[in-house]
Amino acid sequence: MTDPRETQLLAAVPDGLFIGGAWRPARDGATFAVHDPATGDVIKEIASAGVDDGAAAIDAAVAAADDWAATPARARGEILRRAFDLLMERKEDVALLMTLEMGKPLAESRGEVAYGGEFLRWFSEEAPRIAGRYGANPEGTGRMIVTQHPVGPCFLITPWNFPLAMATRKIAPALAAGCTVVIKPAALTPLTTVFFAKILEDAGLPAGVVNVVTTTNTGPVSERIIRDPRLRKLSFTGSTPVGRKLLEQAAGGVLRTSMELGGNAPFVVFDDADLDKAVEGALAAKFRNIGQACTAANRFLVHRSVADEFAERVTERVAEFRMGRGTEDGVTIGPLIDDDAVAKSSSLVRDAVDRGATLRLGGSPAEGTGSFFPATVVTDVRPGSEILREEIFGPVLAVVPFDTEDDAVRLANDTEYGLVSYVYTRDLARGQRMIERLATGMMGLNMGVISNAAAPFGGWKASGLGREGGAEGIHEYLQTKYTLTPDPFA
């Protein structure tokens, strides 16, 4: 690496575990390498936690739990607000760090800093608004007091694709509610979370409230923490198969769980849609984060009467994309996270074409260094194609024609997933019907990007449990107590 700014930034990222307010190496001295997916180069070596390190992290979270729960809500909120301010001051460093370890274009990394920061600001304001209620019972014999309390120590597991936003989306509500946490970022992109922990430390967060364990020994370390009887909450963002396994482990301790799992989002374009807006929405819904998002549109269901025009317009726009390292000016398609992701996108496209789909653009891995796969458009995708069943997680736009509204609903709901859907129509009544008929936890109606810190993020069916963000998000980290007292007038 020759860029002095990149070298200086990476040197400023701690290379140890953050446990009990101290940065330290793994007990056995183990480390692992973090790579730049655009070049394959190692950009930093950091500590790889073992099972004993995970145990130490939950010990630290438990030790800090009572004091943090007793900290006034306003004080908790002010720390989160200071963290937001520091994040905004350091936004260029955080954005560059994300691009280096994950690959997304720098403009998108800046967008993630803005989005991720909003969770800090939002939940700094929600902390003092935790409320209960008081009133007479229906019989008039007593008074009911309903109060909210921190659920307790939490274990947060975040994915590699949004390394800042997934951390702030979990940490912020937990801290606002009065919970302490252990967070385990993905081994592919741990540096942003480590850097964010340093920001929290600089914001004045007390020792042990947030503990960070980076590791390649994911299964044993996570299981040790999950099976600790003092843990009370598990929050995970990742694949549905891994989520199912974690739910099995969490069952033993009857843990509160939040699961943000896989998606297979339909993007439905009706014959009356504003095609200009539908194309813009399609580009945003598909190619944000190089298609590596659980909210990415996966199946473009387009009315047969406009399918060709939609495909032509989309292909024309996608052909203008520039692929390259995310730090370069004008790049819209950075590398995928690793070579396995490239192989998966290639396999899904090849299967679709073999079954009769038309390849309009892209479709083959890029030559040279780095994990690059070009933006791709395939049309007339046939039933049974793997690309319609599996989450793509790559820059591949697959178009399927439909004939009637009932066909669109059937195709959209024909999946075990139910995270998000997108619908484009000028017909208000049809839009309302689609809200009722599509089995997803979120919908973009004539909108291609829906994520917002003030909104409840989460899915139905195999896409998960619970909600993150919004007024609902903090309640994932609270538990309710009901107290009955005698009638004070008796």
C-alpha cells in the first residue's frame, strides 16, 4: 500500500480486542489478516479471539451492567450524541476505512456513515423517552404500575456488508435502553467496528459497556457467549441458515432474540408505472452496495407489456456504470467481498441462461486482480431458475415478465423470505392492495430505497424476528414489569 493517507488511517485502527475498556491481544496471541477485496492485499493484522477471550468479554459486560442500567437515561443519550458528533467529525476516515476493507465505492461509504450515524442520534433522543404507565385496575381495587427495564447483557453479531450501520443499529438502542454489549463483527470487515469502538471510548463510554471481539474462530467463540447463563439477549444479522442455528443455541437460555436474516426482494413494475421512476428505483434497489444487501431487489417482476422497454432502459443505464477500486473517482461498481461471492454470481447467471434467459449485459467475472463481477442484466428468466430462489448478493438484475396482478402477487410471495418488496404503480388502489397482499415486513411503494433510522426495519417469515430502528427498536432491549399496589384511597 503506497497511499500515505490509507497507511496512516490503518495505523490508527487498534489491532486488539476491546474488553473491559482496554485494548489487548488475544490470550493465545492469535491474529488474522484483513484484505482489500479490490487488490487482494493484506491491509491489517488484528487479534483473533479465542473462547477464553469471549468469556472475558461477557464477564466485562456483566460487571458493567448494573452501573450502566442505573445511569440516567439523559446521560446515556448524551454519550450517544457525543459519539454521533465524533463520527461526523471523522466521517471521511470512517468512509475510507469501509471502502478499504469492504470495497464499496467511497460515495456509498459516505452515505453509510450518514445512515449509520442517524441511529446514534435517533436513539440518543429515544433514551429519555422510555416510558411506562400508571392507572387503576378495572375492578378499582388497586393501581397498576407498568415499567420498562434493560433486558441485560447482549451479544450482537454483525455482517460484513454494512460494517458501520449494522454496528450502530444494534449498539445504539442497546445502550439507550441501559444494556451492556459484546459485539462480534464479521471477520471479513472488522476494522470499521473496531474504529467505531474507539469513537465510543473517546465519547466517554464507561469501561465494559461495549466490548468488541474480532475472531475467525466464530462458532466456538459465539457459542460460549450465547450459552453463558448471564446473557439475556442475542441480536444477529446474517443468513437464515446461520440464524436458525443461533436460535437453537439461544433456546437453552430462553434468550430474547432479534434476527435480521436473508431476503429475496421482489421489485414489481405494473403496466401503469412511471417507467422513468421505476428505472431509477431499480438501479438504487439493485446496485446499492454492489447488490450486497439483504434489501437488494432480487426478482424484477415486470408486466409483460412494458418488460422489454424496462429492460432496454435499465440495460442502457447499467452499461454506463464504471467498475473499479472504490477509492477511484467515478466508480459505481466496486469489488464483491471475495472470490466466493464472484463465483456465486457467475453460477446464478449461468444457470439462468442455461434455462433460457437472455443475457443482455455482463455475466462473466472480470479478469485481473480483485474480486470483481460486472453489473449484469438478464431477462426472460424462467421458472425454476436458481436466481429466483437464492439471494443473489451481487450486481445481477434479473427480469421476469408477468401478466396479471394476481400473477405478480403469486410470484412475489413464492419464497420463504419476506423482508422487503418494491412496487411501482400509479394506481393508488392497487398500491393499497399490494400493501395488504405482499408478505413482507417492509415495502417501498414507488420508492427504491427505504432504510431509515426512524423506521422499524425487519421482515416476516424466514427473514427474521424483531425490529431495528424506529420507536420499536429500543423495545427489543427492554423488558416489562407490572406491579400492583393497593388502592391508595381505600
